Amino acid sequence: MLTTNCSRPHEFLPLIDAFYQKVRYSPSREIILFRGQNVDKPLLPKYARFIGWLLQHDLIKNDEILAVERDRFLEFKRRAGWLIEKAPDTDWDWLGLAQHHGLDTRLLDWTENPLFALYFACENCEFGSDHSSIVWILKVPRSDIVLPTATISPFSVERTKVFRPTIVSPRMTAQAGWFSVHKLMQKEKKFVPLDKNRRYKDSLAKLEIRMEPGKVMTFLMRVGVNSSLLFPDLDGLCKHINHTSEFSISDWEFMSMPRAIDENEPESPWTEVS
């Protein structure tokens, strides 16, 4: 598995480009996806982590894992209908909708856009911290992409695969979202992290983000990546306004330090063109 680190915002996209060159990316052979995490933890979906907690506290038996998952999913379908304009056509898209709105599922979020992954890696980190985040990069053969049809159930996939959901939510379009759908190992009664999955281990790369989160978020806002773009609703708009107000923390991050009397202005890397 390839690994590296990024310590300055302007280094991020060149590192992504270098990865493309490293794997000899070809649109006809594979898809490159990205995932941002604010902690370095295994690539496990939320339901797998939830089940692990239940098993640890003896609140569920191994043979109940799939039944509990199905029951929670069916309850979501039963109660969500009146809250959405159009019901999804397949269980794949129902599951994708549930994942986008916070239900613990066997899906793991990915995006086509590396800058979006960087946003999600740093958005909930404490400003002023030296905390390291992670951007994962996944190379997916087209043969591993499953179509979200009604003929195959996401609860009975033969192995972990990747799918692109039908657009049933504005967030899916805005975030260029994909999902990995993880197989429940019937014999072991557990989900295997993607970074431990033998099929995908060599298709993953890890980019450690060693930057102060406030500086990363300011960099992203300057290139047009913000909560209003990624969450096209009133919540996303208000969050964006909070972060771009006259007295936002991100502005303070880049206020000039006071200079001594008669100290010259620092030279700018930009030059004027007449």
C-alpha cells in the first residue's frame, strides 16, 4: 500500500496527480475514489463498528447480526416514505439514502473529488490543533463496480464491491458520492476492513494530512469547496456563512503579524503583468 504525507495545502493536488501517474491511471480500466477521515481508523462501515460495540457488551449474538441490520433497514424504509419526494426504486438506493442521512449501514462513503475528501478529513477537527487526518485513495477495477439493480440484494453480495448510487438526494450530486458495500463474512460473523481485505489492500493509498485544520479549511474555501457546496440546503448555507463572516476563525488564521517600525512589507510571490 502506498503511503505519504502532506504538510502544506498547496502540496495536496500535486500529490494526488503524482498518485495518478504512479498507478498509470486509465479511465477505461479503473476508477479512482477518495475518502477523508479525521482519525486514522480502519476502513469499516458504521454498522460494522456498531455491531462490534454490541458484541463487546454482549448485547447481540453472532447469528443476529444480519437480522438486526435488515430490521433497521426495513424500519427506515417504512418510516421515511413521507419525508422524501420520490421513493428509491431499489434496496441499493434506499440503503444509499439511509447512509447519507446517518443510518448505520454496511456502506462506506467515497467521492470522485479529492478536494471533497480533504474537506471531510478536516471539517470536524479542532482549529489550532496539530491533529493528523487521513485521505484514502482507492483504485477500483471496473469489474468490481456493481450496478444498483433489484436483482441483487446489497445484503447478499458475494464479496465487497463498489457502487455508484442513483441520485435520490441533492447531497449525492453535490458530493460526487460513491459507496463501497461490505460483505458480512458468514463464517466469522464480521465485516473485514477494506484496508485488510486482500483484494483491495494493494489498491489503496494513504495520504496523511499533517496540517492545521483551520488553514486547510481556509484553503478549500478559497478554491470554492465549502459546506454550502457540499450540503445544498439551509444547514449547509448557514454553516458556510458562519465560516466566511468578517470575524471568522479562518480569517484570524491569516491575519498579518504586526511589524516593527520601518520594517519592510514582505515580498509577494505574485507579479503584475502589464
